[in-house]
Amino acid sequence: MRKLNIQGDTIVEVLFALAFLSLAFVISYATVNRALEISQNAQEHSLATDYLDAQIEALRYYVTQPSNPAIDSSQFCFNWEFNKSIDLKNGKCLEVGNGFNYTVYIEPSSTLPATYHTIVTWSGLGSLGTQSEQLNYRVYSQ
């Protein structure tokens, strides 16, 4: 009888190959997970900025209307519905979007005249804690 000269992979070589593949899968998973976190965080900040822009536009409109009373509240926000007037609300507004609760409010600056700070806060994704965005708006007299 003739002996075949076939050699196979040893168990050690197979284990090293499996360990290498497992490491590659773990690194890929961690990279994708981090990219998703970054994307979600950017989406949250984008939505928060949209809320800020809406409040500033409402403030800009409100102060240009001569029939509206002066703003004398320490914190306020604007509530509005489609095709209805803008209502001034003392305190903070709660906006719900993207599965998160965004708290939006405007406060007059204590140091600069006719300047308003528009602030939105929300509980960030995972361990990011409380997140916030802020825009300032200065009203110029016409």
C-alpha cells in the first residue's frame, strides 16, 4: 500500500485563525456601534438646533408686532399651532421629538440690553448625560 502525503491544519492553527476572526468581528462591532452613537448624537443636536431656530423666529416675529405686550418674564417660550397665533408662555416648553424630551426656553440677558438667550436641554444618549444647545438673539429697534 501506498501512503498518501496529505497534511492538514493542526488544531492550533485552526484556533489561531478563529481567534483572529473573532477579534476582527469584535473590532468591527465596536466601530459600528461607536459610529451609530455619533450619528444619533449629531441627530439630537440637529433637532435641538431646529427647536432653537423656531423659538428665535417666533421671538423675532413677536417683537416686531406693535400690538404685542412687552416681554417681562425671566424665562418664557412660544407655543404655536398651525395657522394660529403665537402665544407667549411663562416658563419652559417641552418638545417631544426623536424619542427624547427637549426642554426649550428663552431668557433675557442680564448684561446685554435687548438680547435673549435661547436654550434647549435634553437627556443625552447613553452615558452622555444632560446635553444642551444655546443660541443668542439681539433685537434691533427699527
